[in-house]
Amino acid sequence: MSTEMEEILNETVPQSELEKFEKKYNRELQSKSLSHTSQFEYAWCLVRSNYANDMRSGITLLEDLCRKNPEGKRDYIYYLALAYTRLKEYSTAMKYVQAFLEIEPNNQQVISLEEYIKKKMEIEGLKGVAMAGGAALVLGGILGIGFALAKK
């Protein structure tokens, strides 16, 4: 897996930076002068938080920007893909990666993210198969014991 991509995905926002952009966002929101830039900066901070609720708030802000500001859509789609990857919602992240690659098919950073997601999905899929197989073995063992006891 791309260590550069892991570094990007594992990067967390310093609390002071989050607070700074939150204040700027709220100040502009209250004065009804919220800029796309301030909303994006705050969203990007939230997406890099350690908390899933913050990440989801960041996703909401980015999705809102996609609707309101089509010129920035390329960047918003990329950060939405990162956010969903951080939340381990790989199928949703992959939809955003594919949407980005339709716009810019040779973007190496997004191709790297796509490869990272595919590997994670493969690992998660294997874990799911292993868990299902393990559950089947446990169930089989229980049934086997049950049949053995019933014969006695």
C-alpha cells in the first residue's frame, strides 16, 4: 500500500487549527457572509479530525459545497473520497474516486487512493469471509455436539 497515501489518510488536524477555522466559519455564518473558502477550510479540518461525528459534519459541508459551488467540485470530490476512506466506508469512497477519475483520469494521487481503497476492500472482504467461515465452523461444532449428545 502507498505509504504516502497512508500518511495523507492518517494526518489529523491540530485542535488549535480546528478551533481557528471553526471560529472563522461560525463568524461568517452568523454575519451571513460565509465564503466557499471558509466553508471548505472548516470542512477539511473536520474531515481530518479523530472523531467520526466531526468527519461526518465535514462530509455534510463538502457535499453542500459540491451543490453550491461547481467550480470547486473536483477538490470537494477528492476530499469526500478521503473522508469516506477515513471512515472505512470504502464503497462510498470508491464512488467519489471514480467520479473524480472521470474528470481527471490520470491524477496519480487519486489513482493511488483508488488502489488503497481496493486493497482495503479486499482485506475487509477476506475478513468477512473468514468471519463467516468461522461462524459456520462454530455452528457446525455446536450442531455436532448437539447430535452427539442426542445420540446418548
